[in-house]
Amino acid sequence: MGCDTHFFFFFFGLFPLFSFNVFRSGDGVAEPRRWQRGSPGAVGLCVDPMGPLVTWVVPLLLLFLRSRQGAACRTSECCFQDPPYPDADSGSASGPRDLSCYRISSAGYECSWQYEGPTAGVSHFLRCCLSSGRCCYFAAGSATRLQFSDQAGVSVLHTVTLWVESWARNRTEKSPEVTLQLYTSVKYKPPLGDIKVSKLAGQLRMEWETPDNQVGAEVQFRHRTPSSSWKLGDCGPQDDDTESCLCPLEMNVAQEIQLRRRRLGSQGSSWSKWSSPVCVPPENPPQPQVRFSVEQLGRDGRRRLTLKEQPTQLELPEGCQGPAPGAEVTYQLQLHMLSCPCKAKATRTLPLEKMPYLSGAAYNVAVISSNRFGPGPNQTWYIPADTHTEPVALNISVGTNGTTMYWPARAQSTTYCIEWQPVGQEGSLATCNLTAPQDPDPAGMATYSWSRESGAMGQEKCYHITIFASAHPKKLTLWSTVLSTYHFGGNASAAGTPHHVSVKNHSLDSVSVDWAPSPLSTCPGVLKEYVVRCRDEDSNQVSEHPVQPTETQVTLSDLRAGVAYTVQVRADTAWLRGAWSQPQRFSIKVQVSDWFIFFASLGSFLSILLVGVLGYLGLNRATRHLCPPLPTPCASSAIQFPAGKETWQWINPVDFQEEASLQEALVVEMSWDKGERTELLEKAELPEGAPELALDTQLSLEDGDRCKAKVLRPSGPDGQGCNPARGVRG
């Protein structure tokens, strides 16, 4: 029986004890009223007491009535009473959203919703109105999910309307209403298990297995990037054991995708939960940008590879930042050992975080990027081989049966790889030989031999030899460098003979010997020295002079003039003496003293000078005898003035302007005796007013012999003649 029946039995059992009238409060009319559950009038009773007993019995009855009314609404049933909060919508933008109700089993149902806003102090109530108009509610407290059965008072075979009301801080917030038939509203499961992702015609294709007994569904997806919010998309109807969906593929950013399902053809049915995030990398993943450095080769023959710069990490959406992989780009380190191509394994892939140790060989180091679609763009760096050589660490002996090389051995059961390559052909593939695991010999050496028929290093050229060792040859990162050196193949003795030997005089007792560099000099560390041999052919004495391998010239001193010598040059290695070059014969001529040359030259010069002077004097004397001088006019008496003639009057040169400038130019040079001079002066007394004559007192003897003039007379019109007085000074 219900609570109303118990109440009425209790009420009418006490009715004989007192009498009272029930009426509506405020109208003052005693009138019997019908009491219905949930009716507002039930709480407005007024009692007219009939006696003192009634004054305390009636309040007890009212309290009992209200307690019985509260006990009637169980948490597992829908309460058909007014909710304990104001029935008014606050109109707030926040509140309950996305209500979904569905059948979860044959007799169980569930409703769930989302709440936006602060959750502190919020109480949720699921409201339900039947088709008859009666409404009830479930109190969910702070939870956003509620389950009930088909015995909770809610019709599951007919259409019902449900919504959520959230009450907090004296305000009520309501969700949108959902009208559906609960029994037919089955909630599908989201895509479970592995969702296969692939690219198809520039789009993203996702494929998964249909959950059991849920064939025929409508599928939706939503996706977002690190910088965008959710965007909703439709995958279309699905009606097969395998479902699929096409989504857009982002070019340069990662994206997060989620899927949900609901029953096909049931528009009012609830959607499933969103699936786990499907993280998708961009179509064009970023190029890895890293930088490496290699340390120096250590004593153990290994060097460490160090990563200087990490690749840029891809920005991921919020749901892809956890342990679930998919959108991230992973980087790996791939090693390719270029040296020793005859080894078992040449490549190895390692995590980028694990930096390996390398031998002194040449490597290609690649950073490989990969994502869920497969390999991405790569970047490769070339690490050259270590060029440090140890010329004294390798001993090579050449015999009639072949060539054998010795080097310091490593641990027992060590495999060696001997690699050789002609110098200058580093780009070509090197030749190598992998030895069987061997132990050190009693001297602690390891050996490798080859015959001439094998053709190994048979050409007369320089080879670069490198020996690698490993106790585990299949592990690429466990190889180490034993030694690296150079070797001249073929007949090094004959091939290393110097050519173009020449001898030049250096001084009176020394010569300079020059030669072209030996082909052995092209091999670093192979040529030990040059040896120059000089032999005296007269005494058959031989002397040898060592020369540094970097020099191609030497001076031989203390040689004797006029003696014949023979010189030869050879090139020696650390393990082999070279062959002598073709002999070059030379001698130093007897040299004459420099003083002798000087005096001989001086005597020749003086002899020539003396002959020239004597010839000149003799020529002058011959000229006087062969060509005597002509007679002069002064030697005749044609220029003498008669004694009886009148004395010639001098004319002042001032009267003749054209001859005024010749006054100082007239010079008379005469030679006479002292007596003649006195006589001439007596006869040549000038009249008064006549200018004085200025006679040159220095007359040459030769002119005086030619002209013995007694008186001074003027010259002819042409100014010619022998005139003792050539200058007149006035």
C-alpha cells in the first residue's frame, strides 16, 4: 500500500478522540477538501480545535504528514512533487547543455549532460514530463549523469520530454528539452580499438571495425588544430561491418580528430561518447634542422659524435600532448659506414637521443623523420675520415712470395678490415679485405699477407691504408681504427729513383746538385731520405751525403779543380733502399787568379793608351813638314808708309756712328825689339788732339818675325793685313 493509505488509516483511527473541520485558509468556511499528492493546498490547512487536546495533537499530525510526504520521493524514483527550488529560469548563458538519454540495458536507462560554469554549490535535477502532462524530477546532486530503471515511474514505451534544471546561488538554469521514446533510444558505442588512418586524394581516411550488434549508424567527427577550436563534420550513414570517414588533411599543422555514432534513422536518439583522440601529423612535416660535431680520434681508435642542435618539435593540439601517439614526428639517426665496404653490415639506425661512438672511417649520418604516415624528409651529413696517420706503426716486408704487413694486434678473436685506396681517388670505392678472427702472435702483432698474383697494391703508386678492428663485426658502432698510413705499391725501389739530376758550379771548390722529386714523396711518411753519392774518378774515393725528404738540392764542397767526379742520387724508404740514378760526370776547371786578370787588363789598357799618344804626336810632326804655313802680308814692305808723306790725321770715331762700337775691338799684336820700339814711338808722335794709341805689349815672337812694321798705318778697307796696333784707346 502507498503512503496515502497508511496516513488515512492512522488519521481515521484517531478521529474519535477529537472533532475538527478542515477548510481552506483564509475563506472562513468549513468545507471538506480532497487532498492530493503534490497539491499546493495540502500545506495550507487550518484546524478549529474542539478542546485542549486538539491544540497539541494537530501540530503533531501536520509534522507527521510532511515527514511522510518527504519519505515518499526515493532517489531511485521520479518524484511527482514540486521541486525544492524556485521554478524560474535565470536566463544565464551558462548552465546544463547537451542532454542525452538512452537505454543502456534491457531495463536500464541513463541520462547525461554537460554543465558550463562554476560547479561549486550546484545541484542538478532531471525533469521529466509524461504525455499525460504529469511531471516529476530526479535529484542528481552535483553529478552530471543519472541512471534509472523502467520502474522509476517514467514511461519508457511512450514519448517523454526531459530536461535538466541546475540550481545554485538562488538561481535556476535550464537545458534545452529532449523529446524521445526511451525504450527505442539506444546509445551506440564510439569507434573502438585501432582506427586506421591513411591519406586518400589529399584527404584523411579513417577506418575502424563496427562495434558488435551496432550495424547501421550515423557518424560525426570533430577536429581542431593547436590554434583553433572544434569544428564539426559529418561522415554520412554507415551500414557495414567496417565503417570509414573522410576528413580534411591539414598541410602544415597537426590536428586532433574525434568520432561519435548514433543509431541510423533515429533522429532523436542520443549520440555516443566521443572516441579517443586520433592525432594526425601535417601533410608536409617540417625538415629536421640539426647540427653535429665530431671529437678527435682517441687512443682507442674511436671518436664521439655529438648533437649540437635538437630538431624543432611540432606543436600539438591539447588532446595529442599525452602518451597517445599519432601526430608527433619522431627522429632517428641512421649511420652508414662508407669505409671498409666488405664488412657484414654497413648501416644502423639509432634513436636521436643516443649519440654513438664512431671509428676513424668516413660516414654518412642521416636524420630520418617519421610519422604515422611513414618516413618524412631526411637530412644527411658527410663525416670525413680521420686523416691522422702513423707511418711507423705499420711494417711491410716484400719478398718473392708476396707482401706481408704487421701491426700491433688488439684483443683475442678480433676481426680486422684492411682497406686501401690510391691517393687522389678518394671519391671512388676503396678495396678492402676482411680477415678471420685472429689472436696476437707471440710478438703481439697481427699480420696480413697477399701474393703478387692477387694484384693488391701492385701498381707503382701511392696507397692510403687503413686498418679497422672489431670484436663484434656485425655491430656497426663497435668498430675502431687501428692505424692509418701510406704505402707505395709495386717496385718502390725502382719507381722512387730520382730523375733529372743536374750539376752546377757553386764556387771554386763546390758544386750544386739538383734533382726532381721522387714519386715516393707523394706518399706522406714513405720517403725517409735522399742519399747523394759523389765519386772521385782519379782516387776512386766515394762520399755519401744524406738529404731530408723535403729537399731536392745539396751542395758538394771541398772538390779539387781539374779532377773528374761522378754524382748519383737515390731515394730510401723506412724498409727499403732505393736504386741509384744515372751517373752524372762533371769536373771543376782550373781557375785563374783575379789579380792576374786585373793586371793583364791594366797593362793592355796602358799599352793602347801609349800607342795612341805616340801616334798623335807623330802625326802632328808629319803634318808640319808636309804642310808648311803660308806667307803672311807682314813679311813684305807693301804696307810701309813713305817717309815723306804727310802724317795721317786720326779721325774721332764719334764722327762715325757705325764704327763707334769697334773702338775696343781693335787689338794689335806685334813683336819687336826694344830698340825698334823706341824708334817707332819717336816716329809715331801724334799731333795735338789726336787720340792715343794703345799697343799690346805682349806680342808673340812668331807675329813679330812676320811683321817688322816701323810705323803704324791704317789697314785696308777690308780690315785685312798685319797691323801691329789692333786696338786704339781714346
